[in-house]
Amino acid sequence: MLAPEPPLAEWLDELDAQMQRSPAYFAGKPVVADLTALAAVPETVAGLFESLAARGIRLVGIEGIEPAVTGLDLPPLLTGGRALSEVAEEEKPRSEPASLLLDMPVRSGQSVVFGTGDVTIIGSVASGAEVVAGGSVHIYGTLRGRAVAGVAGNGTARIFCRRLEAELLAIDGLYRTADDIEPQLRGKPAQAWLAGDSMVVAGLD
Amino acid sequence: MAKVLVVTSGKGGVGKTTSTAALGAALAQNGKRVVVVDFDVGLRNLDLVMGAERRVVFDLINVIHGDAKLPQALIRDKRLENLSLLPASQTRDKDALTIEGVARVISELREKFDWIICDSPAGIEKGATLAMHHADTAVIVTNPEVSSVRDSDRIIGLLDAKTAKAAAGEKVEKHLLLTRYDPARAARGEMLKVDDVLEILSIPLLSIVPESEEVLRASNVGAPVTLNAPQSTPARAYFDAAKRLQGEKFEVVVPEERRGFMGRLFGRRVA
């Protein structure tokens, strides 16, 4: 469910930012657009669908707008849908895929956030990049940036990487910076986990 | 088919403008129709490096705003007739660039030239993102030191996310141009090694341009190094880069320190 708001350009920028954080979020999902907020400016609606299509978002329906506005080439109008807020809350318990796999390096300045499960990166995480997961973080490459695991309060989450050069490791709110990581582990395959109130970082041999 | 190439880096002072001029002149000497476009609006430099600063009448911003036609703004190089320059404005700033205007200029240039080389400003703001927006190919200019490498990594991320190709689900072809490489300092371990840079950035290497007096000398006389000193080592590195951009495949040679006989006798002790 998407709820575009005017001004549309700013809303699309926000959407782009969101999609950059979690690129797979909309992949292959049926999306319904709630156009209530755009009802006052119906001329922007057609452009919106092109903008969404260009981002690979597939609309299966729209709602919250006069039927007269919807042209032939627009998705079908749905009625009787519930407000976005109640739907969002109800959808939470539905089983989301519990892991996110990215088959590319995470570049400096990029942030991968997946709050509902594990994140697996096939590639390196650059200095100045971050990977945030509700579950564990697995990096099949060099971890030079930040890895944050168990972000939703999961103390059993771990961080694994093929080569440890991390700027920061964090699990369930406890963190260690590069300065506090044993120098002999640098450049080695390693994992981090919580033992009581402290973080343990050890080699993976 | 015309190719749009952006020369970019994130960090300033790594050699984007020098490389734009040198690659442009190298491709033009191979018989291609080339235009170099200065996107550094407000801090234009490419005209100086190309030696065309006394012939600038109209610029990119004039064309974008419709104050001048594209052929009026293009400056043909005096040494190579198939090399042209589209200068930036010095009196305006990057906000004067519009996304529609840039798109129009680039599509007009595509009809006239084989290679459109966009010299990106430093930074990751509007000027840089507009310079890369229409790129088919990107040359990422990087010095072998950590801050430059990290900024390049950031730019590669933007190339994968913010370009027209990325929006269409395609990839911008990316090449690493390692500049200001100092073989003596590399041998002493005072610089990042080539392998380390390649491992961090994980994009193919286009060429390694050694630090050289010739590059400075060429800029001072207002000529691309590939025209001013075509036999020099930096010029040869740029000619190799131009060949690889045109699809030729051959191994990149890492420059080594040239030492005289005495140097070879005593050099080991220092190293």
C-alpha cells in the first residue's frame, strides 16, 4: 500500500531513498495506491503511474479518488479499503520473508536496513556503509563499514564476516568501535555475539 | 552509436579535468568525433586545460536556458578539428542546471559526436549527479589513498542508483582510472597498493597514470598531455585507457620506478 502526497516530486525522492535502503522491498509485490491526498490535483495522477512503473513498482489497484479521474490505462479502482494506518498494523504478524540477500557490494554511504530478519551480503561492505538487520548479519566479503545486528531487540543475533575490518559492530544496542576490536582479529574471518552484557568477537577458524 | 562518458570521483583535486582533456584528445587522435563538456558550473577549469579560455563566448548554461544555440557554444580545438569543448559558465552556479535542459543538450550532442565526455564537478550534489545522469560509461578517477578511494566508492554507489540507466534497470559501465600513482612511494609502502584499491572498489582497471611533471607542464601551457607530450609515460597511460574504452583488451602495466645504474646498486638498501 502506497499513499502518495503532494508535492509529488518530494514524495518520489523519499520513495527513492526508501528503495535504496531496501531495494527488494517492492520486488514482485502487488501494490495498491491510496490517492486520497492527491484528489485535489488529479492531473498529477497519470504521471505518478509512469514514475512508479519506472521504479519497477507494479500497481494492481488504486483507491481514494473520483472514478471520473481514472482513465482507461489506469489500474482498477478499489473501494472499501481500510485506511493505511490500520492495514499497516494488521499486516505486521503476516509472515514476511525472514532474510534479505544482496548479491552486490554495499558502497560507501549506502545503508541496507532489514528489520525483520537476517541480512546476507555476497560482496564487501565499504567504509562508510552500514548494514542493519533485525536478525544476524552475514557478509561474504570484507566488512569495512558498520554492521548492526538484532536491531529490534534480539540478543541472540550474530555478525559474521569473511574479513573483519569493521568501523563498528553492534548487537542489540551494545557496540564496539574499531579501536576496541582486538588487533589480531583484523583482516581475519570473524564473528561477534553477545555473552551476557558484553560482546565477544572471535576468529572463525 | 554515440557514447556518453562521465569522468567523476567524488573527491576534488584527483585529476578529473586533466583526465577528461587527456582522454578526449586521445580519442580524437584515434579519429573519433569528441566533445568534452564542463559540468563544473561556477568553477570552470576545462577551458584552461584545453587552452580555449580566450575563445569562450557562450556556455552550457546559455544553451540550457535557450540564450544560445548549441553550435554557437561549441569551441573547436585548434590542434584537432574533431575535438570540441562545451565550456561551463563561471558566473552562474550549479542551480542553473536543469534536468530537462541537460537531457536536451546531451541528446543534441549524441547526434553530432561519437564520444561525449562529461567532466563532473567534485562532490555528490546536483552538479555531480546531473553530470552522471545520462552516462553510458563512467571513468572513476581515484588516487591511491584512503579518502579518495572511499569517495570513489560512494560515487560508484550513486552511479548504480541515480542514473538514467539505473532507473531503467540497466548498469552504467564503470572503469577505474588510477591517477597520481607514484612508483617510488608505492615501493616504500607509503601509498595504497593497486591490488588493495581494486579489491575495495571491485570495478575493472582502465589504466594507471603515474604522477608526472609532464601533466603539470601540459596544464600550464593549456594542452592535454596526450597532445603536448604524446611520448611521455602519463600520455601513454591515457592512450591505453582510450584504447580500452573503445573495447581493446590488453593487460594493464603497473608503472615501476625507473632507476639508473647507481640507483639499482644502492636502491635495495632503502627499500
